[in-house]
Amino acid sequence: MNYCKHCMIPTDEENCPVCGEKHLWPVLPEDPCFVGELGVPWSDIFADVLRQKQIPCLMKPLWGAGWTATLGSKFEQMCFYVPYEYLPSAQELAEELFSQMEEDDEETEE
Ligand SMILES: [Zn+2]
């Protein structure tokens, strides 16, 4: 498995499928890998779930700090990264959360 340091994603390809980077590194267990992006309150919930499972995670605001200050944390979108060795479990947790989000959406539409 290779790893693109720009996009922070692991890939089977020789070139990065996202940015086309040709110089990929073999992925290391501690390399941070992109899991997904979530807005409040889901970002808080996901961070909590990861903490409970003792999965170390990195959170990075999708927009710069300026946006956060202008719009308030309500609109803040966070990108989540976890070490490669935790990626499968983190993705599983993220999928569970995404299905809960969809259920929530359906409820509010009614
Ligand atoms: Zn890339």
C-alpha cells in the first residue's frame, strides 16, 4: 500500500488518484489518513466516539480560522484523520455515523 503525503490517503495505485502525485511512500502504521469531513454537532460526536475507542485522531478545519470566526462554529466543517493502522475501524465508525445522519435528515424533512 502506498501513501500520498499531500492528500493524506493510502492508495493501491502507483500514482495518487486524487492529486496525481507520482512520488508515493509506502504507508506506515502511524501515517495520518483521511477518514471524512463532518460538521457540528457530528464532528463532536465522532471525536467522542473515536476517543471512546481509543483511536487517536487529528482534526483540521476544512475552512480557515477566518471562516469560523465569521460564521460561528455552527458552520464549521472538520476533516478527520487517523493513523493508518486505525483507518478500517475509524471508517466503520464513520459509516455508522453517516447512516445516523441520514436518518436524522429524513426526520427533519417530515
Ligand atoms: Zn495526492
